Amino acid sequence: MNNIYFCQVSETVSCGACCGLYNLPDLSREKLENLLSKRTKDFTSVPRTEDGIFEFQRKNKGPHRLSRPFAQFHHCPFLGLIGEKKSRPGCLLHPATPGNNGVDYRSLSWYGEQACRTYFCPSTKKLPTIYQSILIRTIDDWYVFGLIVTEHALLTAYFKEVELRLGRRVTESDYTQNTGARDAFREFAELKSNWPYRRDNSPAPCNFFFENGLYPRPDAFRATQEIRHSSYEKIYMELDSGFSSSREIDAADQLLDNLLGKTVRAIVSH
């Protein structure tokens, strides 16, 4: 049985993607941190009553749903910063949140207490356990972790490319005991937020990972039929790519060649 838990990993790493953490327009780390910090501070003075909590919700709904990357994907206004140093995202309604005195107020949220307690994203089942282990032991930044952890197809494509070059399956120690491989993997994960070939109408780094067919991810966009296909087609699709010229896809291939090469060289030479 797989006991890896993505929701809360460490003091600095957690994931609020299923709560719509990243489903905001013009997303950036700075904007998101400021939003979560303000909510957390404001919530400390909220009376723990239905009226008090609903008033907080009314004031913190954020951008109108039609301005969000995915209009039918809720962004929970009760996402804030938790932990001793307020260093990772979490639920302000959770019974462990200071001021809640052990009371679970999640029944007052959009999804309700039952969904909050029992839902786990597809990556928990679809991402092989070894890849999950590498992920939680190498990514130590909540913003990067939350963006990449729901991308089971992207992560699987990455690790398969590494394994193809190695001629064997990767192991946890290939990354956890190898600074070079760990840094290269982090660099790959950061492509979720800084990928230079994202298509113009992309929902930005946010991912709609609920498998209900509501927002299917399209193939990589090509401005002309002359732009060739690539062996990295799956990765390009999962990164919401768009290419306006053959030069761009050549450059994208080179970028991934370099990243994967860096990973493999680090593992082989360790």
C-alpha cells in the first residue's frame, strides 16, 4: 500500500492544488504569497461562528470566477499559510489551525468537510511510487511542489526519458544522494512556471487535473504544418506548449536535451 502523502509534506512543502490554490489570473509566486499572508493575518481576528466565517468568505472571494484560468474550478478563500513559521499553504478551517481550538470548520467551505478529508488527486494513484518518493524528497519549495505534483503524466514522461538514457529504472538514491541529479530535477519541475514556449491561450501554470473531461489539455500548438513533431511531444503537451516556428521547437528540444543530459551525467558519474 502506498502511504505517501502529498497534501502536507514538511514544514515548507504542501499542496493546495485541489483547493484551487493556483487557479488565479496573472499568477506569480509573489502575488500568491501576499494573498495567502493577508488572508492568514485577517483570519486571526475572525469570530469562530458561522456568521463570522461566512463574512470572511464574502470579503475574500478573490477574482471573479470568469477571470480565473478555469472558470468552473473553485478557488477556496480559506487557503492561507500554516505551520510554526507560516511557511506553507494550508486550510484556515482545519481543526489544527490556531484559534480553531480543535474544531473542524471545513463543513462551511465550498466542498465541505467530507470532500476535504477524503479527496486525493490522481497522482496518488497514477504516478508510480518510486517517482512519488523522489518528488517529495527532492522538491523543497511549496510553490514548485504544488505546481508539479498534480502533473503525473508530465512527471512520468520525464522519468521515462531519464530511464531510457540510463538503460534502467531510476532509484530514490539516484536523486536523494546526488546533488547534481536533484538540482536538475528541480530545474525541470520549475518549467511549470517558467516554460518559455507556453501557448498564448494557455491557462498559465495552473492545472485542471480532475478527470471529468471538463478542460482537456490539447496537443502542442503549431503555427504552421511545417513545424515538425518531436520525441518530446508528450512533455510539450503537458506543458501547454505552442510553437510559432521550427526554430522554437529546435530550441525547446535542445533545452530538454540539456536538462535530461545533466540529470543522466550526474547519476552515472556519482
